[in-house]
Amino acid sequence: MEYVMVPVTGTLIWYYYICQREVWLIGHQITPDQSDSNISLGRYIHENSYDRERKELVIGHSKMDVFRVSNGELVVGEVKKSSKYSQSARMQLAFYLMELQDRGIKARGELRFPQEKKLEEVVLDENILEELGRASQAITQILSLQRPPEPKKINFCKNCAYAEFCWA
Amino acid sequence: MKKTIYIFSDGELHRKDNTLCFEKEKEKRYIPIEDTGEIMAFGEININKRLLEFLSQKEILLHYFNHYGYYMGTFYPREHLNSGFMILKQAEHYMDQTLRLKIAIEYIRGGGKNIRQVLKYYQGRGRYVGDKLEAIEKLLLDIDQQQDIPSLMAVEGNIRSWYYKGFDDIICDTNFVFEERSRRPPKNFLNTLISFGNSIMYSICLSEIYKTHLDPRIGYLHATNFRRFSLNLDVSEIFKPILIDRTIFSLLARKMITAKDFDRDANGVLLKEKGKKCFIHALEEKLKTTINHRDLGRPVSYRRLIRLELYKLEKHLMGEKTYTPFIARW
């Protein structure tokens, strides 16, 4: 079946470092169970954190959670429920920074975990850029597959809103 | 899990601030919106556009039933889970006769095997249903050989007629004889119960489909005309025997529903409100019952099993895993 290619987005980068099957599913708009409690909690945190800051900066296909300008520098923040998957989160935010950089905007990134009252800085460097390039290619490759990659039981399945879909 | 709200009385259902309110003559009842999964309206209820907007926003389906408890329709908020990929796959499997037949066969097989399971249970309890079981076992073997949907439906019809022959042996109550399957209107008490239960089953399946990426207008066993929902009828085939029929048998055996719970009018036999409530209560209990799911490694309710069944269909359509229906083991 002919299928229109979806562009690589920050969300896909996030999923790429957790589960490749999720990348394919999300890329084909097969979204996870929306009534899953973790998803509801994530949505709640997203909607109810950092009320005083400006929300949602949209550039291209990316949507950044919060942003502010401090000392003439743009700071974009990505809000996460927990720091458990911080590598995923770092790469997602780095992807946004790269998108901004491609448009000539220099920015700093902050990963925010409101429930843990934690904040992590993310800065682009050569290594991260290279890794992002690799990930983007891999994602495009996954999305072009006729079928999603087979489900694998990993640690993440326990709390995943796709679990019932994958293991039914 | 979110609750199903059943409304039997007449009154007005409206949005009150950020929640739902059902107002009867003297009484006001608030319904927590975040805890509501779907609404089943049996009574005469007045609604307005503001309510419909609210229900759409919260992705809540409103199913309505007529005076006789028949499913009439659903207020179906706009689709919120769109996957072009899935719809194309669904259509592909409908348009190709071989692919369509493959899925239809599984639905008949699932329904038939669950029917067999119900009969087996009652055979174990000393009811005389052996001859029906034998006939059904034979028919189950025929399913695979069918070359088209009409002949498949004919096998299904035969299975069902043997199954219904067993009803009198199972129920053993002269007030509730089966006679023949009569619909619109049902002519006797038992048929009224079956119709009522099936109506609810169809709407529950529709609600579950709404939470997946499947389009309820494309069914495989039941013909699609792209106007009426038909996928929910397909999925119901599997669950009707183990959920609806079993509920009926147990309610009658415990005399929780008796001849007194029915009214007869010019158009047929009606289940009174008390009877409907009793039925729904028992069914809801059943839907909440959990069983251990081996592959998932956690307990799932019967209601959830319906959703899993849809996920299995999605995976079949994606070419990932061949669909096999849920068969009760007890």
C-alpha cells in the first residue's frame, strides 16, 4: 500500500529510544489507549504545570512545551512526568534545539520534571547532532516498513499504554 | 474504568457547569463527567445542543433505545482516533472476497465455539443437551469449507437453531419457553430478554470500537453499506453466548426475573423497568469480572476482552498476526 511519508518529529525521537515498535505505530496514527492512567497523568501534568510561563512554541512539525527568553536567549523546556527515561527526553529536546538552530535561532534546553522538582540542562554538541542524524535515519527506515517491528517484552511494557494492543 | 450510565426515567439531561445533571420532576442527580464512559438512554430524555457539544468534547457516546428496549441509535461524536492507514486496511480486507471471508469465518467460529462452551457447561450440570452439542460439533467442522458469506451465514443459522433448541432444557421453566426466535416485536418472555441483551451488547461493542482506530461501518460478516454500524454486530457474535445468554440463564435460574417482570401490549412483550434494571445489574457484574490473560500477564475484565478482540483485529488487518477469536474455556 502506498503510504505518505511522515516527517521525523521530536515525539518520534522520544519513542525511538524507548521502543521502535511505538515509532511505527505512532507514525501510522495508531495511538495508544488514551484512557491509560499514565497517559492521563502525563496530560494532566502537561496542562497544569508552569502556568505562568508561555506555552507551546510551534516550529515546523515540532511543538515545544514551554519557552521563555532570558538575557536575550531563548530557553525551551520539555515537561516530563518522570526522569526515568531521561535519555529519550534529552534526545527529544536536542532535536528541538537542532530544529531551532537550522532556522538560525540559538537556544538552550531545559528538561523539567515538575513532580520531582528537577531540571536538567540540554546543550547541543557535535556528538548529539551526529546521534540525532543517525536516529532520524533509523526512524525513517522504521516508518517505511510494511508492518510494525514485532513486539518484544521489555521493561517498558509494564507501564505502556500499548501493552494491550501488543500482547492481545 | 469509566462507568456506563443507564437512564430509565424520563427527564432532562443537561450540562451543568462542568458536569452532567439529570433532572426529573422533583429530583436532580449529578453525573460526574470524568467518570462516565457512555450513556444508555432508555427513558424519554430531553437534550440540547450544549449537552451534545459537551459529550463530543468528552468523547462520550449516547446510545438510545426505544420503548421496547431496542437499540435505536447512537449519538456518535466525531471520530477522534483517525488512522488513514487503518481505514485503508479495513476497506482492503472488505473489498477482497477472500480476505473478507477469512475474517467472517473467524467470527462464526468464535461464536459457535462459545455456544458449544455454554452448552457443555450445562451438560456438566446434568441438562440434556448432548444431541445439540453433537450437531453443533459437526457444523463447526463445516465452517472452514464455506466459499462465500451467504453459505457461511447458513451454517451459522444451523448452529444457532440447534443452540436455541437447548434453551428449554437449560431453563426448564414453562413461563420461559423458546418456541422460535421472534424479533421486532419479540413474541414471548424469553425472546424479549434475548433481544434486550443483544441490544446492549451491540452498543457496548460500538463504544469499544470508538476507542480504537477501527471504523464501525466496515464489518466483515455483516454487510457494509457505509451507513449503519456493522462491525459491532460482528464482534458481538463472539460475546453474546458467554455474556448475554449466560446472564439470562442465571437470572432465570435464580428467579430474579419472572413472568411478573413483563408486560404484554398490542405490539408484543415488554420487559418492565425493574426487569431491565435487574438484567443490567447482572450484566455489569459479569462485564467487571476479570480473568487472567496469559500473554498480557495481568487480569482483564470481560469488558476489556472486547477491546482486546478489536486490537487483535487491527493486528490482523495490519498483517501482523492472524486473528483468532476469544474462546471461553469454562
